[in-house]
Amino acid sequence: MKAYAIVLAAGKGLRAGQKQNKMFARLAGKTPLEYSLKACRRAGCFDGVVIVCQPQEIERAKAIGREIFPDACYVAGGATRQESAYAGLKALPADADIAAIHDGARCFIRPELFVRCIESCKQYGSGVAGRRCTDTVKVVDGEDCFVKTLNRDELILVETPQVFMYREILEAYEQAFAQNYTGTDDASLMERMGKQVKLVESQGENFKLTMPGDFARGERHLQREQAMRIGQGYDIHALVSGRPLILGGVHIPHETGLAGHSDADALVHALIDALLGAAAMGDIGELFPDTDPAYKGADSMALLAQVKQLLDAENWQIDNVDATLFLEKPKMQPYKTVIRDTLAKALGLKVDQINIKAKTAEKFGAVGRQEAIAASVTCLLHR
Ligand code: MG
């Protein structure tokens, strides 16, 4: 199925208090339009994009969109959101199956939300982003006096993207215009056609830049998102006979191996702790308790894969990993390359993003007496 995004950027943004259309204002050096388009691209689920802007701003929008979506289509919007979305819908190619309408001013959207809305549309015929209401919502009369309290369990705060089968949403728009009906979102036009619209719960920030304070909130959000995060992890396991020696997911021939509840891969355990530490997600013991029989003899690389999934879900990217092993024997030089390859593959990184060092303890302490092997790992993450 072919899916297209329609990014609405034609508003005047009068309420946002900017001297220009808010889609072209600066947020940490970039425009909201650029953030929105990049999120569409990272989602990786669109066959094309239509950008709806004011006629006099099309060239400006092209200058921003060119690098991100070289084949994007630009159309002139109307006086209202509904007119602009309709112009975008009419610009989709005939082979479009799915249309995702997104307010460009919701520029902090996580790409995964596009993906989930598209998936919902494939399964249920629609997928509209929104979140459950946690505040109490009341109805007031003309004098601002409370008339009644709504049941918040039934209330959803609707966002975008709003994703529908193209033919259906186009028909809903045609009917709305034919009958002079104006809704405040796309889903409402489907609802009045008697169509079922499915909620996709959004996570993370997906607020719309509307009021002046939203820009300050956006700046704070971007600072948090763009910050680099350092993590460090350490682990030590006893060397005993009758156990394999596994370090960094690689079996290393040796007369002794590491004792532990799992496969006792001290290097991977320290790596997991470094990653969790950088992401502020706790530590390996909380995630995979050694009191849990499920992790007896566990393959630490499988645990690492789970941690990678957690990082992916929170949008964390790994910049680099630097590890030091503390051991007297065996010599690690012959195994460093295969360990780097193994870890790079597991984390979806390039080999040069991973470094392995090995040191002896000069015969001091438990490591020096060959009673244990320790590992220390540092990593850097960003979103
Ligand atoms: Mg351990």
C-alpha cells in the first residue's frame, strides 16, 4: 500500500506571536517545518510527501524541503485548515492508498507515531494520534460557571497525524465542502460520514506550536532531546574451572571461565550498565534479576538485544562504546576484532564506534591472581 504524508504549513500562526508564519520561525536554529519533515523521513513509511503552504511561501518551503524530500510536492493552502488539508488531499497521486494528514506545527513528533498510525490504518482503516485526558474537564455556561463535569475516561485529546484510507478521507472532505460543514480536524469529517475512527495513543511530546509560550517549551524540549548522555558500567566475575570464557559475546579458549548466574559475560554486563546508565534506565540487576530463574545461564547477548530495543523505543542512538577488560590471561589481542564485530552487529553500529582495550593488573588483587576478570565500559548516547 502506498502511503503519503500531507504536512500542513499554511497557517498564519497569528496566536504564536511570531513576526512571521510560525512554520518558518527559528527553534534551536531550525524551522518547525524542517523538524516535521525530518520526522516524516525518519519514519520511513511514506512513498511521498505533499507540503501545503501559503502561495507566497512555497519557495521558502522548497528551500527547506529540498534536502529532506527532493520529490516533495508543494501546493497552495486555503484560508482555513480544512481548505488546506483538502488542497493537500487533491494533490495526492491517483495510486495513493493511505493519506496521513499532519499539522506541521506538531514538529516534535516521534517518527514511530507515524509508523503506528499507518499500521493502524492498514489494520482498521484509520489511525488518529491522541492521548487520554488526565485533567478533569468541565462545561461552562456564558458566565463561566460550571454546568457539568464530563467523564474523562471517555475523553481523548486529539493530535495529528490523522491517517485514513485516501479514497475515504477524500470523499469525507468532498461531502463536508458540498454541505458547508467545517470541522476542527479530519477525523470529525469521517465521523459525520458514520465511519469508525481508531485512536492511536501517542507517547512523548507531540504538542502544537500555538501560543508564544510553546516556543520556549519547544526550545527546552529540543535541548533535552539533543543533549548527549554519557554512561559508565563496571562488572567483575570470578574465574573458575569447568566454565567457558565468554567476553563480548565471543567464546575465548581458556582453561578457566567466568562463574555467574547467566553466561557471566562481564564485558557485556558492563556494556549493558553503561547503556542503561546513559539513558537513565536503571541497571542490569533491575532489568534481569539474578534471582529470576529465567536468566539462569542466559545468553548475555540476548539481554543486550533487549536493552537495544529499549533504547530504540526511547529514540536513543549510540555514538560510541569504549571498553576496558582487566585480566592477566589470556592475551586479548587476537580476539579484539571479533568482539568489536560482534558487539557492532548487536548494536547496529559501525566497528569504529566500538573500542576494546585490555590491561593486566600487574599481578595485584583478584584480577592479578587470575581469580577474576573485570570490565569497565563507557558509552555516549544522543537522541
Ligand atoms: Mg555480571
